[in-house]
Amino acid sequence: MIRLKSILKADHTLALAVFLLLIFGLVMITSIGVPKSIQLSAPGVLYPNCSDSGVDCYLLFKNHLIRLGLGLVAFFIAFKLPVKFWEKIAIVLFFGMFLLLCFVLVAGDTYGTISKSWLVLSGTSLQPTEFAKMALILYLAYFFTKKGRRIEDFADGFVPFVIMSGLIMVPMLMQPDLGSTMVVGIIAVSMYFIAGARFKHLLIGFFAALFLAIILVSAIPHVRDRFTAFTRVGEECSEDYCWQSEQANIAVGSGGLFGKGLTQGIQKSYWLPQATDDFIFAASAEELGFIRIIFVVIAYFIIAYRGFHIANHAKSNFESLVAVGITVWIVMQAFINIAVNTALMPVTGIPLPFVSYGGSSLIASMIGIGILLSISTQTENYARNLNRRRDAGARYPKPGRYRRIY
């Protein structure tokens, strides 16, 4: 059993923001998911009705509720386990996920997409990419902690960092899953910076990544098409590669300030692909409007603020780096998804954390938040009382402006 004392010491603001996003996701999947639920439950029925036998208008809601239950179990396990446990298994977990990502390239399934990213097991699917993000965060935190100030060295710091990050990113690129690769790259660079990387090494990495990105955009047809679509936002489009962005724009724009009301959205029924998954933000904006959907954005800002606050007051460098990695992962993935939904970025297939329909992303994110809240139980009582007299032998960092570790 999880001790009540630990729960009371956890960051309540962070936990509340995540809880509200989970409830929001359930509500919107119920509202938006009816057309897809009908399609999945009664594919051969010509004029289906929710009252007909065999037609389940809430199939997606029921599936998501089960996945949320599994996510909550994973959350409580991650919250209960000591952070030292994650530090001990970081290496094994990292290389295990690397092997699993390689296995996906051989035995994976596209699941109706262009990416071979899923393992199909007994009628359900698993996306290892989502769990690989957490594995990389734990390993890099362990790696940087052991390296200490040697992380500033090119041969002993920068080169191993690039190799280890590449072990996760290259298999993702080969699927190809460019959205997750982008998120993983941002996570890795953020943790590397906080660990004490030299700016000249960061610049070398930036220009190398930019050069690689230009090659990928030029060489891969569907990536080139998506960038072309991004440059043509607002123009009439009937092609597959720009259809998603155009329909998402219509959904967001037609919602106006106050939205059309729950279940009243039109785009989700016929035009907006993946309305409950990658484009749930746009579909929700149509039904709720700008005034309401903006609270979703605020929730992620709260997660960012509380996550970095926890990292800034963590009792060890490992915990601080893990907190930074988890916070950057959740928040950057959210804002990339929102940017795609509002045509501020080219289309990338990544879910909205805690909100989108899907099991792997939800469970992996819940594990991450469980670890982050576990770290907060060791820091919050200290961090909240900034004015108390500090003991000279305190193990905790002094509260104040966020700092790099080395």
C-alpha cells in the first residue's frame, strides 16, 4: 500500500493538472469518438443507429476507460517505487528498449499508417516508442550523473551522448516516426544542457541535426509532401498530404470563441482523420471553442512550471535530471501536437499526452508522472517553505533560480 504520508507530500498542483487532463480526455473521446465507435463496432451496417443491436456508440470510451485503468495502476506502481530503483535498472531498461525498437523494424505492424511502429499482441497493440522515451530519460540521467564534469569533454562527454541518443533515435527514424524522433531529440538535448554541456558542442549538434533534417525532407517523399503542405496552409487542397492540416484548421476556426457544443462537431464525422487521436485538440476546439480549449494549454504550462520547480529542488542530480527529462517530454510533446493541430508545424503523428485515445502513450505518460510525483515527495515540503532557516547540513539544493548541474 502507498503510504498516505507520501501522497500528502506529493505536488498537489501537478497531480490536479494531470487529473483534469485525464477527465478532459475521457469527456472528449466520448463526445468525438461516436462516429469512429460506430464504424468499428458495425462496419457492415448501412444506416447504423446507437439503439441498434451490435452498434456501440461508446466503444472508444470503453476501450479508453480500460486503458486509463491500466495507466492508473502503472502510475501507482511508479509512484511507490523508490527513485533509486529506476537508477539501478536504467542501463538494462535502456538497452532492452533499444532491442525492442530494433525488433519492431522486423516484426512490427503499420496499424493502418505509414510507420512500422506497433507490435500486435493478442488483438491489442503496443508502441515501444512511447516507453523508449522514459528509458532514454532514465539512462541519460544515470549517464550524466556518473560522468560529472567530464560531460564537458568532447570525446568523453559529447561523443558518448550522441551515440547513446542515436541508439534510440535511429530505429525511430527507420520506422519512420519523425514526430517521436523530434521529441526524443529535444528531451536529450535539454538534459544534456542541464547536465553541463558546452555551448560549442550544442552548436555542433544543432548544425548536424539541421543538416540531417534537410536531407530527410529532401529524400523521403511523404516528409517532403508534409513540408510542402505546411508552406501551403490556407490554400485549397484535395491531396492526402495536406488534407489533415486543412481540416484541422477548419475545425479550430469553426469552433469560434464558444464552440458548437459537445457532440455537435462536424469535422470529426467525415473529414478530420484521427479525430480522437493525433487531432483531438482540433476536434475539441470545434466543440468547445477558444475560451474553453485555452484551459488545456494552461494545464500544460502548469505541468511545465511544477515539473521544473521539482527539478530545481530535487535532492540529487539524478532526480533533478529525471524531473527535467519527464517535464520536457510531456510538455514538448503536448505543444508539438497543439502546433500541428493549429497548422503551426508540419503534420507529425504524435498524441496529446493524457488526452488522446491510445494505450501506449497514456500508460507511458502515467509512469513518467508517477516518477515525477515520487521525486516531489522528497522536495515539496522544503520547496514550498522558501523563507525558513536552512540547516547547514541540508541535503537539498538551495531554492532559487533554476540552475545547471555542473
